[in-house]
Amino acid sequence: MSTDEIGKIKVALAGNPNVGKSVIFNAITGAHQHVGNWPGVTVEKKVGKRRHGEANLEVVDLPGTYSLTAYSLDEVVTRDYIINEKPDVVVQVVDATNLERNLYLTTQLMELGARVVIALTMCDIAEERGDSIDVKKLSHLIETPVVETRAYEGKNVGTLLDEVVREATRKEHHHHTVGYGKELEEKITTVERLLEKDVPLAEKMPLRWSAVKLLEGDEEVTKRIAGSTGEKEILKIQDETPFELIEAEIADKRYEAIDAVLSQCHRRGERKLTMSDMMDRVFTNKWLGIPLFLALIWAAFQITFTAGAPLMELIDMGVGALAGLVTENVPGWFGFLLGDGIIGGVGAVVIFLPNILLLFLMLALLEESGYMARAAFIMDKLMYSLGLHGKSFIPLLMGFGCSVPAVMATRTIDDKKDRFITILVTPFASCGARLPVYIILAGTFFGRNAGNIIFGLYALGVIVAVLSAKLFRSTLFRGSPAPFVMEMPPYRAPKPRAVFRSTWNNGRMYLKKAGTIILAGVVVVWILASFGITPGGEFGMVDYGGEESLTAHIGKFMEPLFKPLGFDWKIAVALIFGFVAKEIVIGSLGVLYGAGEEGLSAALASDPAFNPAVALGLMVFVLLYMPCMAVVATIKKETGSWGWTAFSIAYSTGIAWLLAFAAVKIGILIGIGG
Amino acid sequence: MDEKRLRCMVLFGLLMAEMYLTFGLLQVVFGITGRGILLIPGDIVGGAILALIGSVFLAGVAVWLGPRGEDAGAYVHVGAWLGVIFCLVRFVFLAANALAFGLGMEDFGEWRITDDMVPMLYLALFPLAAMLRWRTKSRKEMRGNDKEDEKVNRGQDDTGVSTREESK
């Protein structure tokens, strides 16, 4: 491609996990993709567009990967994209504080024949540590453009794109190779020649890279050569090759090459104890780590509840006034639908917006500061002893926000057994959608202890998750979890823009859900509560929520299942509709109690069917019972099996029933049962 | 960090450990017995967190007495940060409770500002003051180091070793 015929340029963003690829992606494309300060935030490739000068750039953000060996699913996504889609330029985002390891991926990208441009990030942290990098010399030595960027501030993004366009339009492309020593090079040449014989295959795959991978025993590449002309001979060579030794030798040679470059352009400063190091001494301390983690999470939930309560009251007053106004002024059934159905139902969900925003604000602060990665680290030992992989804690933590991305985040777990266990237990981490249920019930029945009750529920979710994992490990998925290796990102002051964007995006999603799924759900509940079989045996409008209504019929059909828990048919209906989205539990109760004007809290408090023990049981049931529809679909997608999906639904609902039953009985025993 | 400064930090850590642990344990005991006094109300969780912060300071003192004494500063630093962070959390509670009182919410009819004047809030004045002092000192030191670096860099320029500044 020459400069005068610039058209679409396909750019792939690659790099190690947690080096800031998504930050650069957002800076280039203006997107608002979620950015986190821990590895594994991007598990699927994301596409964005940008016009730069005459060029139309299509930018693809790939999941982070340390190498192209394809040990985990996210590595496979990255590797396959580069091989199959052949992007015009690969921008490798390189962390300046860890040049040696980041350049290891560079050697592999170059071996793949990709045109690479390096975006150097975290230079400020490297500088703080006393490192110095001669960027010009580095670029010269590896014959690749290197641009120092500060994407959060948008610094040098234009220069980076200039280099991308220049690299894409450069006519000649110099293939860089690392020499692996005489003996190994002979083998590589032999395999290359065998691959060359199959012309269609040779056109699809970079020969040298494929030969190296075959000698390393890469299963994916071995599958690709199935049926090719040289397959038999290659397999014979593979039989005689000690893969692990070859892999180690190749890695050594790559690092030798990297050292040779870095010794000329990189000077490591005297290692001073940085603030980040200091914090790690304490936060990852054997004795203090877990209590500090619990204290911080407690503070996050207390703020969510305590600071949210008065704001919630303000919205509640507004919703109540609006519902009253509508019911008084809009005549007939339509006013009833609007006031008690829509405003009562959707309003019962919308009033929790402050709590939702606060919860996500707290999670964003913990994540952005780099603390979440430490949380995974300090919990690793405990997780391992319970049969879970240390990396599993990250999906569990993400599950506090929403279980859909959390289940998807299990893709970063290499071992299939570890991954399946994590998928099955992740929905036990209480997602934001369940929070309104806790707030209304804990707030109504537990007064000033509400914050502690909510914290206890979140803790119970994690306890059930880890105990279930232990059970699965010793029955369904026997074996030991794979060892856990995770790089600790440096602590950093959370960027206000990133924190507020993440908080607002989640709040907006919540409001969107309230205006769509929840609105539809409460209208359906209202219709079911308003219509039924009249005493004359005809179908028509009946007493709202009365014995003849359809909701009563559905609820009463399910009631025997819930009766031992002390739940009446109204709760049964709310729980059934909660499968669509957990917020609908509250929306449905709002509709069924006609809570538009007086407020759901007051309506529940005056219902004799409710008492603190039943409320506790209901909260435990909502915490643990089957995940919502979107999560079920994600579990099906990620496990690829209806069997495991059905198991997840049945297991979680069974556990929810048992523990809710226990909670109600304990509640009665300690005297809060009425 | 020079030995004198480290010793000062450890002394401060010891003082803070005593205060946070004492107030924390008092709050836990008051919380269990259902009693409390003005400015030290009973609160089991709040007291446990104060005791935890006190333990971080105390760990700093213990580290100082051990073979890796130079790490003690890290614990005192982080202990001070924790004190300030939890003070902010408590301040948010106070503001929210005041708003709830202002709105006339049910549970807050008898709320008084002294109800929320808890040790987590006022004890943090000490770590806050210490952090401000350390910050001023570090800045002064950094300015001094910059001058040193400049001298060294000038020397390096003569020998031709390149730095990142040059490559820009």
C-alpha cells in the first residue's frame, strides 16, 4: 500500500495483560470500553474506528497475552486474529516497567511476520523507579517504530497513529528473526521446507513461525497441518523432538536477543522502595491481608447502604408523589396501570439508583487503584486449599458487579476443570441487581444493622461459592487446581474520569434495564394481577392481586414449594419473575403490593406474612437461586453444554432453598420470627 | 530513609498502635455489653476495624525490631493511610445520617451529631497530620535529590552515555 492509496488500515492492538491496551483503544477510537487495573479485563476482541489523515483505521483491541503459545482461550483469540485476519499493523502496547518480558511477545509477533509498532506505556512509573530508556536507540536496534504514549492524557496518540500509517504504507517489510542455534535452525529449515510443499497451507501460515511452533509441539498448529503433504514427515520429526526442552531453548535464545538489545538502551535504576511496594508489604501480609480485605469490602458496602439511604428516600418521595398524582388524575384502569403498575413497579427499582451508583463507584475505586489484583493474590492460598484456582477469585469479584462479564472472564483460566468450576460458582457472587432486594428488606426489617446484614449476604455468597467449588473439585472435577501466576499491577491513584465513566456506564445500564426489561416485566405482572377467572367462571378483570387473579393462580401453584420457607404466593410470583432480571423481584413486589404511593417498605412492614426471619430467608434465597436469563445464556455459551447449564440452575436453586430454610429456622430460634 | 527518621516513624507508629488498639477494643467491649460513653459509642465492627489499623501500626514496630527493620516505615505509612481512609468512610456516614435527619427519615428522629463523633473519625487527625509532615519532608528531599541528579547527569553528558531526556 503506498501513501497515495491509503484506504482502510486494519490495526490490531496486542500486548501483555494489563499494560493499558484498552486505554489506548479508547484514546484512539473514542470508545468507552471498560478499563481495569488487573489482567484479563478484555476477553473478547473489540472493534473501533478512527479516521486519521487520509486513512480509515479499523482498530481491534485483542485480549492480553504473554506469548503466542495459546495456553488459554484469550491467547487463542489473539493468535488466531493475527494469523487469520492478517492486520496491516500490529500495535504492541509495551509496559516500560517490564521491558524484558514485554519484548518477548515482540519477538513472537515479528516471527509471525507482522508489521509491528510499539506503544510504550507506563514510562512515568519506570521513571519514578529510576529506570531510563533510550527510546530512539531501542527503536533503531529492533528496527521498529517505538512511540512513548500517555493515553489517559491523550499524549502522543497522534504520533502513534502517524507511525501506524507510515508502517502500513511502507513498501518493503523487513522480517526479523531470532537465531536459535545451528542444531535447532537445521530442524526449523527442514520443517519449513516440508510445509512449503503444501502451497495453499504455506500461503495461510507464516512458515518460520509455524515450524517453530511445530517443534514446540503446539497442538493447534499441529491440527492445522492435518492432511497436508508433509504431515507424516513432520509428525515423525515431532516424535523425535523433546518439546519441553526445545521450548525452553527457544525461550532462552529469545531472551538472549532481548538482553542484547536492552543492554544498549535501557538502564535500570537503583531499586527504591516505592509507595506501591510499601502498600504491598502490608496489603499482602500473611496475617493482615485478609482482615484488611474484609474491612475494605465492609466499608464499600456500608457506604453503599448508608450514603445511599437518604438519596433513595428523596427519589422515593418523588416517585410516591408522581404515583399519587397519576392515580388521582388519570381515570379508570389506565390510571391504575400507570400509578400502581408502571410507576409503582419501575419506581420501586429506580429508587435504588443511588445505591447502584455507589456500589459501582466503590468497585471502580478498588479496581482502578490496583487493589483487586491483590485481593486475588491474598485469597489464592485459601482458594487453592478449597479446590479453586487463584484466578477464579477475579471472576468472583467481578460477579459483585454483573455475572455476565464475570462468567466470560473465566476465559483467562487455562485449565478446563478450573474454568468449569469457576463458571458454576461465579453466579453465587451477589450481583448489583440483587442489591435492591437486600436494601429494601434489610432496611425495613433490620434498621441500623442493615449495612452489616448486606455485608453478611455478600460474604455468604462467597462462602457458598468456595464451598461449592470444594464439593465440585472432590466429586465432578477431580484433581488439583493449576498453579496460579499473576502479575501485580502497580498501585495508582484512581483516575477520576475512568472511575466516573465506569460508575455512570453501570448506572446507565441499570436505568436502561428499568426502562425496558423491568418495565415489560412489571406490566406483565400488573396484567396477571388484574385479570383472572371471575366468580362466574369467565375471564376478565378481577380484584387486583386477589384470589381470582392469574398471579394468585401461578403463585398458589408454586406456593407448596415455598411454604416451608414462610414465603406466600406474592413472594413466589416475584421470585419466578426474577428469572428474567433480579430487579424484577422488587418491581413485582412493588406492583403486587400496590406500593406506588405509600412505598414498598411500609407495605412490607405492615404485611403479617413478613417478619425479619422471612425477610432474611428471602434475601438468602434471592442471593443464591438460579441466575437471571442473561447469565444462563452466558453459561450455555461458555460451557457449550445445556447439561451444565441445567445443572447450574438446579444446583443453585437447591442450595438457595436449603440455606433459606436454615436462615428462617435460625431466625425463629433467635426470636426474630414474628 | 535515614535511621533517625525511621526511628521517629516507629515511635509514632507505637503511639498510634496504642491509641487505635485501646479505642478499638473499648468500642468492641461497649458493643458487646450494649453500653457506650460520649465519643466512644459501642460498635463491634467499627471497633474491630480500629483494632486492625492499630495492628498494622504495631506490625511496623515488630518489623523494626526484626532483621528487616527498614521495612517498618511501610507499615507505619500504610497504617496512617488506612486511618485516613476509614475516617473518610466515617465522614460519609456522618454526612448521610445528617441528610437523613434533615429529611426526617424514620430511624433518625433522635439523631445527634455526637452520635457519629466516633474514634474512627477523630483519631485520624494524628495520622493526617503526620502524613502532611512526611509529604513536606519528602518534597524537600526530592528537590535536594533533583539537584544531585542534575549534577550527575551533567557529568554523564560528558562521557556520552545517553539518557531518555536526550532521546526526546
